[in-house]
Amino acid sequence: MPTWFENLKDHVRLADIIDIALWTTLVYIAISWIRRRASYAVAFAFVVAGATYLAAHLLGMYVTLFMFRAGLTVLALSLVIIFQQDLRRAFEQFSSWRPWRRDRVAESEKSRNAIIDAVATMAEQKTGALIVLQGKEPLEPHVRGGIKLGGQISMPLLLSIFHSKTPGHDGAVIIHRDRLAQFAVHLPLSSNVSALGPGGTRHAAALGLAECSDAFVITVSEERGTVSVAHEHKLTPLESPVELQKLLSDFDEKHSKSSPTENRVSSFVGGLGLKFAAAATAILLWFGIAYQVDAVMRSYEKVPVEFRNIPEGWAVDNVFPNEVRLVVTGTERAFRDVRRSDFTVSIDLADPQPTGLRHRTFPITPERVRLPLGMTLSEADPSTVQLELYRISKVRAPIGVRHEGQRDDGWELADVRINPPSVRVIVPDGEFETVPEIPTNTIELSELAVKDKQTMLTATLVPPDGIQLAENEPQQVNVTLIWKKPPAPMPKQKSQTPPQ
């Protein structure tokens, strides 16, 4: 009796392992998103819905399964509409993912100090400011307007841009690759009013960009002179420039280049609990939906019989039957996408000489049936295959032209020329004492046209029973008929009577 582990080993395919790995990744992404973006009520609803569907599948609750499947399209469309911003960002993150390199180079210590000094000065002077440090994700889909600059980061440049008398002081500056790329840029506004606190439009813009990208946004309040940082969907007020220095260093370290080994280790170790939970969920889904070991029986008609390893110098003839009916056993999953052409009865005819019998019978055993993975043979009807197996020889046989009929125009057949005059044929050993002539199809002489005392045509070879044309031998031959007309008979001479 096979154990549970033996059954599991027999029914797990490479495709199943890939399937589990794929769904582990998808479940991990979903869990990570729920932790960041969705409320506990939404997460609980997903868990309850998943558990209900799994239980309905295992217990065969057909009404529940039907309702789930009927509402699946509507649910998918609803989720796309509700979470369209999150889905858009997910695609942007995927398109910007580069495992072999980093798109962003960390700001140099000189540039970082210039930013910190400028922010401290603007906070002291109550000068409003928005400074965006771009991460790995592109910002073009989220921002509007702006003037390209590409200047080196410095404290005087930042102070001059955000001076209240300059035209672009209400916009944001974008810092990318240790350069001040743009200024006077308009950022998207957040609708999360509760997270803004006492902050105004600049804080809403900072949080709005942090909600749809991985950018690091520094905002200085014009009314209070306070400094806040928006990053990873959070708006955090700072108490001193020292905190800003640490946050900037952490952001730079996170997005700067690191060794491939460090990246692999950190990505593997980070969030091990979530990864185990995702793997466990994917495995449970596989067990509930795909892992089915209950055996069922199916019948397949007209399964072809084929022969392999026919020895040189032997031939097979009079096979009965050419097709059989197979009854096979397997799981429901094994029968998915299976066609009749996937089944074959294959008989190995290697080394048939020791038997010395021309008429042979082969039982249809499981070893002689090719089945898809996960199936076993239960019955074959008929259970045996009969055939004739005999030695053969290749000899050259002459060709004879069959013809019949007579012509009314006086032409008579004088000669027949054949090209080629003979062909190689396969004959059973000892079947014929002499090599027989290979005839053509019958030619009706009265229907032929005569030109220049001859007729040229093509005739098809018709080998007698038990004889086959050898490989690469022609099926037709060229025939030339030579005609003649017999000489006209001499007229009879009248006898002359001598005069009296």
C-alpha cells in the first residue's frame, strides 16, 4: 500500500513546482501590498473569501463554487477600478526594476550637506520649499510642468530657487543622479487629509508623490518653519536637521550601488516571515485545487498499433487489429488536456528469429502501451495483436505490359519497349521458385493513338500478392508500343483459256 509521501512524490511534476513558486511570488506581493495599503478589514475579507472558496472546492459545494466563478469577473473589474493607482504603481515599479544595476547614484556628501544646510536656513527664515530626491522609479507619470536645469547642487542655488520673489518658488525641485534636474515642478496632491495634520498644500503635494512613487520628499513649511519628510506613504515631521541627515543617509544607502552578493542576501533574508506565509498559502492552494489522487477510469477508442525495431531483412504483414480500445486509470488532473493521439500500442520486434514462426501473437501488456504521465493500463480490447513476420529478400524482377483488344484501322502491335525493363522487389524467402514478372495495369489497344508507327504512354506497376516494390523503386514505367501494318494480299489472277 503506497504511503502518503509516495503518492505525493508520484503526483508532483516539475510544472507543479513552478506553479507553486509563481503563486508564492504573487501571494507575497499581495500580502506586502495589504500590509502597506489595505486596512485589516480588507485583509480579513480576502482571507475569508479565499478560505471559503478552498473549502467549497474540497467539499464539492457546487452552488458556492458557481457563485464564486460567476462573480469572479465582476470582482476583478471592481478591484481594478478601486485600486487602479496601486496597480499603476506596481507596473511602474516592475518596469523600473533592474536586478543587475541601480538607476540612482547616491548623492555625494557635499550635495547632501548642501541640501541639509539649505533646508535648515529656509526653515529658520520660514521659506516654503519642496525638494524631491528621485528613487528608482520614474517620476514623469506623476509630475507636471517644470523647467529643466541640470545644475550642480548647492545651498545658494536652492535658496535662490525658493526665494519668494522668484517665479518658480511655489513648485518643487527634483534631484536626480547628484544633479538638480528640474525646478518649478507641480506634484500630485494627496487625498489623505488625516495624515497631513496641520500641513498645507506643500505637505499634500509631498505626501501625494510619496504615495505613488519611491521618491524622498522634503518640505519646509512657510507658516511654521517646520521640516517634514514624505516617503513610503508616510509624512513624518522632523525636530532637527540631524534627523534629516540620518534619513538622507539611509535613503542614499538604500538606493546606492551595492555588491550583487549583498543584494541577494538582503533580498532573501528580508521579510522571511512573509515569504514563509506566502509559500504556505501557495502550497495550500495547490493541495486544495491541483492535488487530486482519486482514481477514475476512462476509455479511448481506436488507439493505433505500431511496430518498432523491425530487423533488417524481415517484414510485417496481415496485422490484426490495427487499432484497439484502451481503458486506463488515473487522476482527474492526469486526464486534463489529454487526447486520443497521446496513446499508442508499441510492439518491439527486435530479434524475432529464434521463434521460427511466421504467425505471431503479442499480448498487449502495460510495457507495450505508451500512456501520458500519471496513468496506468487497466484493460485492452482485444488483448492481443496478431501478425505475420517473415524473412524477405530483395531481387530484380522483369516488367511485363498487360494489353488487350484489337484495332480496326489495320495497325498491329509489333514490339513493346519498357523503361526501365526491371525493378527491385521484396519477396518472402521460399515463397516463389522463380522471380515472377511484375505486370502493369491493362492497356486497351483500341483506344490508343498511333503517330509515326508508335505510341508512348505511362503505365502503373501492379505487383502480385506477397510482393512489394523495394524502397525508391518507381511506381510507374514508360512504355513505347511499336506498330506495323501487314502487307496487302496479292489479287488473284484469272486463268486464260488458249484459243481453239
